[in-house]
Amino acid sequence: MSFQRISAEQAQQQLGAGATLVDIRDPLAYAAGHVAGAVRIDNENLSAFLAKTNADAPLLVMCYHGHSSQTAAQFFANQGFSSVASVEGGFEGWKRQLPFVTS
């Protein structure tokens, strides 16, 4: 399985349709600002997230600039998630394109 690369606008549309957004940035960066509804994932809560998340629902992955999220997106695809996308530009790109939807 593989993943897609999508824009912030496409990600926002998918979120509106029920996709889950995971943010893989560190706790301080996440606390300083994140997309509303994003779930922060790290090694501590990854197993619980995998166990409780529907692998058939769309999953979006976000990092700082859109690089690390590609590796994470491939990981989720390899775990059996059927629709995985990396958000191009990461959180920084999202802020530039859609600043009104961060919290």
C-alpha cells in the first residue's frame, strides 16, 4: 500500500468529510498551535491509536514541513490503513494557506 500527498485545502475538505488528522510534531510545537481536531501521535500513544482507529477511514498525517509525514504516512499504509495522505507543506504550509483553522 502507499499514500497520497495532498494540499492543505484538500486536507481541510477531507476533514470536513470525517477524515482523521494526526500531527506527529513534538508536544511543545503541538501545544503552540495545531489544526483544530488534530490528534497528536508519538511513540507513547501509537499502539493505542492503532488499536482504536478504523483503518478503513481516511487518515491524514501532518508534521512541520511535510517531509517526516511522508514516512509516517507510509508506516500507516503498511499497517493496513486503506486511505492515507501526507499533508504537503506540513503545519507551516497549512498556516500559510489556511491560518483561520488552527488552534
